[in-house]
Amino acid sequence: MTTLVLCRGAVVKTIAAAAADPYFTAMLAGAGEVRRYAGVLRDAGVPLPGDLAVTDGACGTEVRHTWIPGPTLLELPGWRSPEFLAAVTSIARWVRALEHTGARLDANLANFVIPDQGNLTCIDVLPPLLTSLRPAETGPWEQVIGGLCFDADITLCALAGYAARHLLGVLDPGPAATGIIASVLRICPGHLRPGSLAARWFHSRLQAARLAAAGQVPAAEAQTLLAVTSVRALQAAPRAARRQHAEAALAVMASALDRRAT
């Protein structure tokens, strides 16, 4: 897991190997690799904190930068939805720009801050999503998180779903909300392997959000379906039960979507 400490106006982040999920433990890297990762992100246009510094600390690789005041994208209220849409569109552009490099972008909306003064900034580079460090995907959790982290089509699909879920929670129903949510849903480019677990997992979330945006599913029901297919819920399931958990979650989602389609 990533540990964050605020110290004298600076943010210090590290990943402790003992506390991290085994999948992420396999991606632990020294300061040199994290600096290389940050450099690739910057070359692709991803804005990082200007004073970001990476060192080898006593508890693992440490990333330090000045605290950036301002909301993360998950904290933006509905009246700032135009800013939110512009930010999500920028993140999608960076994901596509990195597709032919050896680095990938964590599209978690909590990783992006709109400063009180300044432009959208990515504040997290741990673990470094370098394709050379991609772990083996031995089970359903690893397949889903691996697709999310390393396959651009899955990353974009997940980004669209995360953005739609946020908008469903902060916008009042109506044509304006429908139009904004439809814009973020178009970020998903489709899938090279639509039958893969990762594609099925994230695209089903997109379908639920699409029905909710169109008024065919109540927003509360859509939020429940999105919670059922939460990556964190899959991670929290006992390892031996993760396959069953994944298929059961997808079955609940498919049943709800089929019911609305008939």
C-alpha cells in the first residue's frame, strides 16, 4: 500500500513491501526507475509537481513534493462539471500518448488535482507503471487490475466509467447531465479482446452508467451496480473465492442490464 505523510508543507509517499498487495509488490522499483517513469510521463505531456523528487528511503522508494492545495477530481462539485470534463479529456489524451511508450498512467481520479492556482496536475507516480515491470496475471484480481494498469483500451474504459459514476453522483438528472455523461462515455475506444475478464468487468460498468444517464436506470440502482463491480471489492475477496466473486458480480450486472433491455 502507498503511505502518505504530510510534513512541513511537503507530501512524502512510499510503498512498504510488507503492506502492499503481492501484485503491486512485484512492481516495486528503485528511485532510478521511478525517476525514469516520471520522465516518460512528462515527455508525454503529463503535468507532475514541479519539485517532485525521488529517493531511496529507509522504508522503500520515497516520492516527495510540495503540498498542492486544491480539490482532486473526485472532490469537484457538480457546478464545476465543465472543468471536470476538460480534465478527464486531458487524462484520456495522456493515456493515448503513452500507449506506444514503456509507461502507463494510473487514471484514478483521486490522483489528479486542480490547484487553486495552476493547471491540472498528476500527483502520484507510485508504483511506476512500467510495462517492463508488469507482473504475471495469475488470477481474476490480477487480470482485472493488470488490464486497468497496462492495457490502454481498458484504462480508457475504466476512466470513462469512473468519470460517469462521479457525475451521476453530483449532477441533477436532466438533459445537461445526460449530455456531459455521454461525452465521458465516448472516451472508451472499444476493446481488442472483448471477452477478457478485464474488458467484461469495466465495460459492464460503462453500460450501467450509460443506462443511468439516459434515464433507463435510476441513478441509485446504477451506483449499486457499480459498487458490485468495484475493483476494491474484488481485491478484498478471499483469494480462493475471487473467481466466484468476479463471475457473480458480472452475473448481477448482466441480469440488471438485460432486464432493462427487454
